[in-house]
Amino acid sequence: MDVNVVDVRHVSRRFGGHVALDDVSFSVAKGEILGVIGRSGAGKSSLLRCLGALDRPDAGQILIEGQDITTLPQAGLVALRRRIGFVFQHFNLLSSRTVAGNISLPLEIAGVPRADRPQRIAELLALVGLSAHGDKWPAQLSGGQKQRVGIARALANDPALLLCDEATSALDPETTTAILDLLAEINRELGLTIILITHEMDVIRRIATHLVVLDQGHIVENAPTLAIMGAATQSAVTEALLSETQPQVPPALRARLVAEPAPDGWAIIRIRLAGEAAWQPMLSLLGQQYGVEATVLQGGTTEIAGQPFADQIVSVTGYCAEIHDFLTQFDPSLKVLGHVPADH
């Protein structure tokens, strides 16, 4: 039976009268990409420091590959930290070292013989797509290239766990996509377990297979990402975080919404479909069977954790109980957001 790479059991951390983490528990299986998200002050940084053995919780256990790091002496923590790679928001590269020199640093600290380092550095540079940049200095690199160096450095000692602290927050959207694609590729190729600490829901949507939502030191959601995104009900915190990436009713229509159906008007509904259901021609079938018009106003079909996911705001004419029953066969969590009276 495989041991989880990470087991967090009833962890609490306080700073004076401030509760940073309160009875936090979750686990991360080998090869999983866990996203931890929350607003400022939710406890993300405190959790990261505890996971990385940079701080000890006041209560609870944190097991890395079955070893409780909360009870390890300092010497044991030094050895354990070599099993954990860190990727930082602002790269934290040494300006006095070349790209190769930065990647070499953890190898030197770990006591890897000098003769063995060049091959490992070359492997890591190739892995992150920087084979031709080993002799460059950090000042000569773009933000995305610096983060690639940071990832290579974090992987130098073949860690069991990669902790990413807002790893894309300082990057532009195009570079963010490239870095997330790189992390997903590393996860696939190496089977590496990754924990992403972020405040950006779009980062979670792209690559996290599992999601933990923190709020004021408490876990308010802990489930597969696709399940949370498609859930009929979510915590208020999760709904607020998701609203940044979810389709919304166009403002011109939102101003006209009423609660009750109107003659010759249309209903505005929200449909979410996960897995193969996201590809089904549901709206075409609706029109053929009931002779109504259905129009996608906002949203579309994307991928979440490698699975298709449709999230759409749709207008439907002639909405009635029979049509509602037809649509809920596809999406039991379907929501009627309101009705728009016809223009006369």
C-alpha cells in the first residue's frame, strides 16, 4: 500500500492571539497536484512554512513520506528538507552565480561530488528548456526564464514534494501558461507530487487535480478540483474565489432580470457539465425536441485537471417544467438565474 507523500493531521498554529491555522487536516497522494487557495490572511503562508519544515505547528502532525516532521530534531530536518523543493514567487536566484551555478547550489549543499554535478545540471536545464542558457547570469533572463531556473534548482536533489509559493504571480499571462504547462509536464514525466499555494483560481483550474480552500485558518473545501467546480453548492468563500473565472450574466441583461417567467420572454440559466457530458450537443437536442431557442451568452468548454468542463450562461425561450426536467438530466445542479421579459 502506497504511503501518502503528505499527511496533515489536525494542525494548528497561532501567533500570539492570532490563529493562523486551526485544526487543518488533508492528505496528498503520490503524483497528485494539490492547489491550496484562499484570500489574503487565510493561512496559506503559515501552512507552506509548516509543510516545508520552516516552522513548527503548535499542535498536530505533518507527515512527509510517513515521517512526522514536527518531532524531528534539527539534524533530521536538514536531511528532510532535501526531499522538498521550493519554487518562489520572486525566483530568489543568486545574482552572483550563473544559471548553472544557481542550479548547482543545492547539489553542493547536499555534498554531491563536483564531478557528478555537470551531468545533473545539464539534465535539469534540458528538462526546463534552458539547455543553451547555463552560462548566462540571472540579469540576462526574462521572468519566465528565471522561474524555469528556480524550478530546475528545486528539482536538483530529486525531491519527493515540490512546494510552489505563488509561483506565477509575478509573471504575465502568456508566461504563466508556459510555467504551468512545464509543471504539469514535470508532474507527468517524473510522477512528482506538487502543492501549489496561490490566490489565483485560474492557476488551480489549469493543473490542480485536488483543491483545498482555506479561510481564516480553516479548511472550507477539500475535494477533487472538478467536483468543487461543478458542485451544486459551495462555500461563500469558494463562490467568491470562483467568480473571477466563471461566466457572468451580461450587465445589460442582468439589469432586466425578474424572478418570475414572463410571456414571450426567456429564462437565463447556468449549466455546468463535467467529463464526457461537456461534449454532448445538449442545446441542439433541446431545440430539436422542444422547438425552442437556446443561446450561449457567456462561457464555454475548457479543461480542469485534464478533464473537459463546460460552464455556460444560456438563454432559453419557452422555459417550462418539462424543459427544466430535460436539462437537469445533463446537469442536476442547473440554476435558473432569472427571466428576461420580451421587448414589445
